Amino acid sequence: MSNREKYSPGAAAGAEARRDGDRWTLVLVRELRHPPEKVWQALTEPEQLREWAPFDADRNLDTAGTVKLSTVGTPIPQVSETNIKRAEAPRLLEYNWGGNDIRWELEPLANGTRLTLWHNIGRKFIAMGAAGWHICFDVLDRFLEGHPIGRIVAGDALKFGGWQRLHAEYARQFDIEAIDHTPQPE
Amino acid sequence: MKIKITKAYVNDQEKALRFYTDVLGFVKKADFSQGPFRWLTVASAEEPDGIELQLALNDNPAAATYQQAMFDQGQPAAMFYVDDVQREYDRMKPMGAEFTMPPTKVTGSTIAMLNDTCGNLIQIVTLDRWQS
């Protein structure tokens, strides 16, 4: 069995849904056993994003300015032209994806990095986003360890049993109703 | 090979979801999002496992042009069967549904047409009962 087949996500943890009026923000925290410089590269370099992220980028995200982000795994890649608002290596990265703001913060720890993601995804999709990012972070962790398993996003994530469980767990944690997204049997 | 899904382009998926569920009476079937992408489908409340209608965002120029042209020519983007067009008309009219054609007898059926508020005309149809 390959490492990808063996992979199973742990329990839902490290996520929070914050509300400010109608605006909801998903906050995810993950500690990684790698220095911020290394994590920064994985967040910004297109060939490293391809290993774990739910989008492809047409240039390095490490400088402010426009960039095109394309969804992965959708029937047709949805390309959004966006703007890197802040890129302060190796601690802060801010941009917008499909109308939602994304902010990454990297804090150095004695033996690694505390990575925090803020994503102002709407309430409807916030548990879905938490489950998706959870899996992306697991894949990122394995990639940084030198044991890449290939990204698990979009349809790949939905077909994968752990996603349904994570989605339900995060929905419960956030106290929102989870819609049943079980893929239809063929 | 099966026909499981069909598609209507809409200019606003959230508004479409409200119209297709609250006014027409369909039920939401699938709703996924990935960044800018949203896969949204509804199904008939009478046939929840029946054919799904995808409410696809018309965010490419060809879709928007096609949608506008069909609308301008009075062509429905989709047709739905109902037991009684007049009854559906009487039900939806007070909800603010904008009918561009009231219930009208045509060959073999009665039809009506309404605006889905997202760039489309929708036709509802009741077939005449054929006596054998």
C-alpha cells in the first residue's frame, strides 16, 4: 500500500470559526517541525504548492502584485486573477482567492513553525473549508518531511472517507449543520 | 450511460438557489465550494434521487452570451413538468414570481413562462391527458 493509500486524517482539531457580523473567518493553526523559511517556500513556490495546495499559481507568491490562481480538480480550472497584498518572508502572506481573503502567518518555534491560516470563507462552506485545509496541511506536513503523498483536493478529497468524517466533526465544533456530501454511488 | 444531470447557467448562484428552492420548490442536492468554484445542484422534491439540475455560474463569456440571447428571444432555458400549470401559477404569483406568459393552452399541453431572476426564462408544462 502506498503512503497515500495509508494516509488517514486525525481528529478535527486546531480550527476555529470566528464571526464578526455577517463575516465568518476560518482560523486554522498547525505546528510543523520545519523552520519558517522552509514552510514559506512551500506556501509561495508554484512547484511546491502543486504538492499540497488546492490551487496552482502562475508565479511565485513571494512578492506583492497580481497573480493568477487556478483551482485544481474542478471540471475546468477556475482562474482568478488576484493580488498579493503582503508578502513578508518568512512570516506573513496575504492574498485573495475567489473573493475570500487568505492570510498566512508563520511564527518560529524552538523546533519548527506555528502556521496560522485565516480564510474568510462564508459560513455555509466553513466546515468544508476546515476539512479541506486539514487534509492539505497533513499532505503539506508529509511533503515537508520528505515523504510526499500527492495533494488530496476537490473530488479526490470528497471521495476519501476521512473528509466526510472531518467535515461532520468540524461542523459539530462550529455548531453548524453539515450537509450530507456523500458522493452518490455509481 | 444515464442522464443524471442537466445544467442551467445563472448569473448569481445564491439568488438562484433561493428561486429554485423557495419559489419553484426544488430541493438542494449538492453544494460544494473550492475557492471561486461552486458546484450547486437541485432536484425535484417529488423525485429527490431523480435528475439533478446544476445551477452553474455563467462566468465565461460564451455562457453569458448564450444565456442573454436565449432570454432576449423568449426561449426557455429549461422546462419542468407540473401536474397543473394553473395551480402552480396561482401558487407562485403571490410569491412575486414574474410570469412572462400566463397559463396558455397550446397543442397538446398547457404552458406558462416565468423569469428565474438569474437571467433565464423557465417554462412549466402540463401535458394534456390523452384518451385512448
